[in-house]
Amino acid sequence: MCRRQYREAGANLLEAGADLYMKAMRRRPTDSELAILRVLWARGPSTVRQVAEVMGREASYTTVLKLMQIMTEKRLVRRDEAARTHVYEAAYTEDQTQRHLVSDLLERVFDGSAAKLVIQALASGKASREELDEIRKLIDRESTEPRGSGDAGGGAR
């Protein structure tokens, strides 16, 4: 193999690695992974045992451990291996995760139409009076501010 072929082969490997990385970043958390993330968002950095206890799954320690290992590979959580007992924390805030999931849903299911998404969400009838008031305030604020200057939800919590 000549140098040019080695360079091309190396470039192809880098491209393949970048593709794998992008696919990993696009993975959505499963329902079980979201349950673990909710614990980490509420408690902050936690061990597997602490997460299992909060979830009421102390008897399923190894299942929770395996899920958290997978979540580390998917880059949904970060693992601090400094101590004997590993400590996990969410890689993204709850707000960042919700925005990512809603954006994905918006594109995949509603063809990019925020109106269709909101109409379906409201048609489900699950919004409380307080939530409807909050939605009205957001719509009012968005309609009076120049496009792009509104935060559409208040930023990270």
C-alpha cells in the first residue's frame, strides 16, 4: 500500500468514527433511562445503589447498573470513577433533554410544525388550568417580542 492509500484508509476510518459518534449522540433515552435521568436531575450526582433505592428497585441493582453503563456509552450520563464506588450524573440538564426530545418529535412526527404539535398536545386534555395560563403567557410574550429574542421557556433550570 502506498502513502496515499494509507491516508485515504485513515480518512475513511475517521469518517466512520465520526458517523458512529453522531449516531450515538442522536440516540434517544428509553423510558427506563428517562426514569434514571429523573432521579439524577432531582438528586444530583448519585451512585447506582442510590438511584436504585429512589426508584424502589433495590432488588434490581444489577439491572440499574447495566442501564447506567449503557447510558454512559450513549453519553446520557457521566461516570466519575475517582472513588471505588462510581458516581453518575446526567450529562445534560432536564431542560436540554426535553428540548432535544421535543425537537426530534417535532421533526419526525409533525413535519416541523409547532402548531400541529401544540394542537395535539392540547387536544389530549391533560393540560391543567395553570399550564394553560402559562402557555397563554408564553404565546403573548412570543408574539410581542422580535423573533429569535425570546427564550421560549426560561432556559436551564
